[in-house]
Amino acid sequence: MSEYNNKADVLLGLQWGDEGKGKVVDVLTPKYNVIARFQGGPNAGHTLEFDNKKIILHTIPSGIFHNNVTNLIGNGVVIDPVIFREEINSLNKEMSSISLLISKKSHLILPSHRLLDAVYERNKGNNKIGSTLKGIGPAYTDKAARVGIRTGSIVEPDFRDKYESLKQLHFRQASAFGYDDKFEVGGVDFCEYEKLWFDSLGMLSDMQLVNSEVFINRSLQNGNSVLAEGAQGTLLDIDFGSYPYVTSSNTVTAGACIGLGLAPTKIGEVFGIFKAYCTRVGGGPFPTELFGEKGDELRNKGKEFGSTTGRPRRCGWLDLPALKYAVMLNGVKKLIMTKADVLNSFESIKICTHYEIDNKKIELIPYNMDTKNLKPVYKTLKGWKKSLETVDSLEQSPEELKDYVKFIEDYIELPVWLISTGPDRKQIIQR
């Protein structure tokens, strides 16, 4: 293959997920020929709103609603056939055709993976991570242990034998943890859910399965533009996040190389998305978390309830040290701020500028330290107290919003390129 200069751009979250990646991918898709999801599974929930519709995608890339764009589920993704079929059925109600390719090397989430997920989480007692119980962790565990089942295997004659062998292994593991109850998945009898799972395989096998690493590189070679879409967020990365309260894959830019088969030299622009404040779901450190009325106000105004689980999200002020850490890890070139409109009614807004521990100033989140002893230090800015509904440029924005954006830019030393001012794809400020 001859050398070529075309590169893939990457879009990913810089916080604990839920930054609004789905909307931004949807907004940027017309500039690209290929949208490729590179990691995660149905624990993700990418929300798109347009034409008075609200649609949540879990596995399928967020460029799916645009014609003349190819969407690719990469090898780094894990797929639950049941949830995948639900997504496809929902899309078929909205679209006449779907342009979607799936990597043969992506891995399947078995019903017994979901069973194990619940067993492991229950066994942790008060130290629960806050798993979505979608079987993500066990599926990635089997991938690393080299016993997992790839999507490409569903057309092989020995597929059922592989499935039964892995299922029995999972049953033995569940029993070893003292799980001797009747096996269930999400409150449904295991056998019943298993039948649904196999029924759903038909739709998955009807999709176009490809060697995605070859497809993505040939796309670049042929001059096509590619956007790699991440799931979750940097602070949930298996290596660099708030371990062990993390997801089971690499959510950083390097994960796009592994999850799609791209050489590091083929990465172009890196777009980093962050909320105008912070949220996270489940356990783990959250130094700027707000409790009581302020936390409830932010949660309710932002409608901060998980799109996958429905769980209320923990909410807090923007954490600039954590944001700078995420920018460093990802090589971000442009920042994208979402949910600025959620702060419309606040008289004042705080931003964490650094931490103190033992009278020492810390400017990068040290997740290898005991974050319980970190004292966040805040800068208080005046709120804009105005609706952003009709604002379509930063010049038209309230001065207080301009000050907020400038403060972030000066600290991070990067431009805020896009600002989302509402859930609809049209509510966006581009600079």
C-alpha cells in the first residue's frame, strides 16, 4: 500500500462521559465520508435531537442519520445483539436505508456476560463501581483472556459450540462467587433471554461484516474523510481514568488507533468535548461534586439522568485541572463545550482552578493519590442570567458567557471552537 497523507480526525469526551458527543458528531458528520465508532458498547448512550425527535444510540455511530455517509462499528467495540436489533428496528422506522458496516473483529456480549456483570457487581458490596450491568466488562475480560467470541464467528459452523463452551465457563464462574440462584439476565429468566439473543443474531449476521482495519485505511488512501467517534470519556479510561471506577476500554485518542486499526501517524485533528460543568455516574472520586439544593438544581436543569440506565448523574462545577489532564493525554487541538444553556439561570458560577493537599498546590488531577484529601480551589464568575436560545454567535452572547469561555481558554491554552446552547442539532455556536 503506497503512502498517503489523509488522516482520520478523532472526537472524544474529556470528562466522565455524557458530554454530548452524539449531538456534536451529528453536527460534524456532513464534513465527513465515514463515521467510525472505536470502543465501548451499549453502556454508551449518544442522544440526538432534531425535527422534534429524540433518539438514543448505544452501539451505532452518531452519523447514521446522514445520507452518503458510511458508518462503521470498529473492532474495539463490543456488541449485544439484542440491543443492536432494538436500535436497528428504531432506525428503520425513521429511515429508508441504513449505511452501516461492522468489524468482523468486534466482540459479542453473551447473555452470560450480563449474568457475570451482575454477579461481580453484587460481590463488591459497598465498593460497587456503578456498572451499567450490560456485560461490557466481562466481554472485554474474555477478549483479553482470548476466549471471547468475535462477531465474524457467527457465520462459522462451530459457532454454537464456541458459545456453549463459553457459557458453561461463565456459569461455573458465577457459581464460584456463590451465585446459586436461578440464573437471570436483567430480571428475565436466562433461557428466555438466551432465546431472544439468538433470535437477534439473525439481524446482526445480515449486516455487512468487514475487515474494518482494511476498510478504514483504504478509505483514507482514497481521499475520504474519516471521523473516529469515542464513547464514555477520558476520565473513565481503563488506564488513565479514576481506576478502578472506570470503563473497560481505552477511551483516549490512542484507543482510536487500536479500536480501528489506524497507525498513530494517521491521526489528524483531535476534538475534545466537555460540559460547561461536570457530571459522572456511579462510584468514584468527584472532587467538585455539588450536594444538596445546588446539586439538585444543576441535575434538574441539565436533565442529568443516564440515557442508558436512567440513573441520576452526580453533578458539580467545571474541573479545569481534570480537563487539562484530559487534553494532555489526548493531544486535543480544539475544544467543544456543551450544555452552556444549563447554566443560564445561575447568579454565579464556580470553576475549579487547582487543588490543595497538605498546603501544596496541585494543577493536574493526580488520580494515583487519595483524592478524598484534595481541596478544590474555585474562581467565581458572574452568571449570564439570559437565555441562549436565539444566540448563534459568540459575539451575540452575553458578556458573562464570553468571560466564562475566555477563562477556560486562557487556562487550557486552547480555543473553544464549538459551543452547544441546547439539545437540538441547530443549537450550536461555531467560531
